[in-house]
Amino acid sequence: MDYVTGPPPAPALSLFQRMDDHQAAGRPAVRTGEAGGYWIFTDHDVILEGLQQPDLWSSSVIVPTESDPPYRWIPIMLDPPEHTKWRHLLGSYFSPGRTKAMKAGQHRLAVELIEGLRDQGECDFVRDFAQVFPSTIFLEIMGMPREQLGEFLRWEHMILHQNNDSDPDGSVRLAGMQAVQTYFAGLVAQRRANPDPHAQDVVSAAISWEIDGEPVSDADVLNCLLLLFMAGLDTVAGQSSYALLHLATHPADRARIVAEPALIPHAVEELLRAYPIVQTARKATRDAQFHGCPIRKGDMAAFPLSAAGRDEQAYPDARRVDLDRPTTRHLSFGGGPHRCLGSHLARQELAVLLQEWHRLIPDYELAELPLEHGGGVWGLESLPLRWAV
């Protein structure tokens, strides 16, 4: 498996094939010797159960190759009850109501970006749209300037898209985290010096966050803003790129999307199920037997959502996208207390971009097979598309 830093980018979908191979090799888990050894759980139901047991499987780690990480991303690396308090603090910014209120603006933004590309007859979907669309929305939520998006994306690439060749000792990744936290420290200081009582953005609110009646420490504020930064600039970009890769290479599914736009919300769920990009990890808090696996305190384990979504025992013909599949619950936003806080926003963004892209550019094809990167969140390095003008 490729977590944090791993081998250089590989042909698109090869990571999903490797996970499918792990699933074929062993259920409910396989054991890998990488980084001193860790478990990779391969069954949907076992992955869900593990994610629902924070008393046994701690979230104090983020990848299975780092048992004692030199960072603490909040709230994803917290366990209850501390995690619960942070979840409550952040929940209102990503509520269904607040998300729905942003929908019209998201449609306008998508149209603006797509119309800027349409007459070119080609684009790199990752660079020209997938990274720009959700990131611009995220910057508004956070209260960050859109004109600095290029710099923000560079920092995000330093943190999340390195490999053993580009960052053998992890220094690039840590430098990226430091750059982001330094930026947020300055932004928080500015907001404290010039508070706006009417501001609705996350950073403006963060200057007065309290938990249990006590002010949140600056260190915890910065660690939380760092996590939101990484999630906001990477996850929907990665997920939408796999969706467009699928639709570019499956003309019948693309034709359905174009002809039946009402199908799009259902298609979003099916594409999420078939291409789950988040691969999370946990650390055992005690000795235990877990589905026949002898777990020892401190054992590291991967709970890859890609295995859960593509488990043939959970979903018939799981590795095929079926737009007529009955609605099924999937784990692509996680499970248990750490289920994705931004799932409502991500679903809406994915539906908006699929609707507007296929309304304005209904027929397109893959120009060349792209590469993908591993890590805790999988993604495409690029996605060259072309269409008739």
C-alpha cells in the first residue's frame, strides 16, 4: 500500500486493482511487512465495525506506517470524548442547511469555469477544474483570498502528494504543513486585531472558539485549520477526477448522465461507492481478538474505504459502476464517529459539477491515460480530456 510517501505515481486505477488483489488474497485481513508490519482489513463489514470502535482502534494515527506521527490533525486524529466536542464545534459550518444555501453560487462558479474552458476543446480536468472548483468554494467558507489559490495548492501538493523519490525523508511534507500553519497564524492574528462581528467564515469564528467554557489554544486552532485546509483542497478534487475518468471511458454511462440529469445525485453515490479515495488507519489501544486476527496493543492497521466499497460480498458486481443499482449505503465518507464532516458539501459539489459539465460539454474523451498518486487520499496527477468545438 502507498501511504503518505510511497512509490512514484502509477497508471490510473492501479491502486484500486492492488486493493482488489489484497481482498482476493485474504479475508477479513492481510498482513503486510511494510514499516514493521501492519494489518490491512479487506471486508466491508469488518472495516465498518473497526471504524465504529474507537475504544479498540484509536484515531491517534492517520497512516499505518507512522505509529507516532509528529503532528496532530484536529479533529481527525482525536478520539471521543475530545473528538465529540470538536465535532460539535465545527458541525454548523457544514450543516445541510448552510450547504444548500450555497448551491446557487456553486452552479454559477461551475458555469464560469467550464465556459472558460469549453472553446479550447481540451483541458487538464484536474488542474483546470477539479482543483479550482471545490477549492474556491472552500476558500469562501474559510475566509481566505481566492487570488492566493495557486500558492495554497502548492502547499497542499507538498503535504499530500509526495512519494519516496520526491520526499524520501518527509521533510517536504512537514515544510508544507509548517507553511500552512504559519499562514493561518498570521491570518488569525489579523482577525483578532480587526474583528468583524458580521463575518461568517471559519477563520473569523476560530479566534473565539471555546470548548468546555475554555478558549481553544492557538496550537489546536492551527492544527484544526490545517486539517480543514487539506480536506477542502484535496478530497472533492480527487473524487471528481475519478468520476470524470470513469465517464470519459464509459460512453454509455456518460450518455445516461447527459440524457437524464435527474439521475446525477444517484450517480454520485454509485461513483463514490465504486471509487473510494480515502484510506484511513487506526492504532490498537489494547490486546484483542478482532475477527480472528490476534491484535496486540500498539498494532497498526489500515481500514481502506476502497476495499469496503468494492467488496463483492457487500455489493453484487461491486467493481462495476451500475447507474441502475438500487440505492446502497457506502462507506466512502467513512463510518463511526469520524464520518466525514463535509459529506453534505462534497455530495452537493459533485452533483453540481457533473450537472453543469455535462450540460455544457456533453461529449468528451480521454486524451491519454493519466497517472495516480497514493497516500491517505488517492488522486489523479492529471486528467487530459478533449472534445469537439
